[in-house]
Amino acid sequence: MGLINIIKGYKVCIDTAPFIYFIEENPHYLKTLRPLFGEIAARNIEAITSTITLFGSAGSSIKNWR
């Protein structure tokens, strides 16, 4: 959790891939992403992303849902 402690209180920009990995519960990244998104949900880290991320992660989620 070293990086998470460093970025607490800051605004970070997150690209599409971490959202997709988190939604898909990718075992290679979930161990890192779960605490990160937990801190974002707890409002300890402010995160921003692009509208493209919304469509990219939604598309991935819909594809896996079928």
C-alpha cells in the first residue's frame, strides 16, 4: 500500500485499463486495484477519468455479461 499512502489527498487520473481489469476481476491486477478503488470510494483519493473510459469499461462489462 505504499503508493496508495503517497497519493492519498491528491487527485489522480485513471486510464481505461484499470477500470476494465477491476470490473473483470483480473487476477493479475485485482490485488492492487481493490485497495485503490476502496480508497477512492472512501473519498481519501480523488480520481478523474475521461468519458472514453466510461464507454470502454461499459463495453467490456456488457461484452462479458452476454
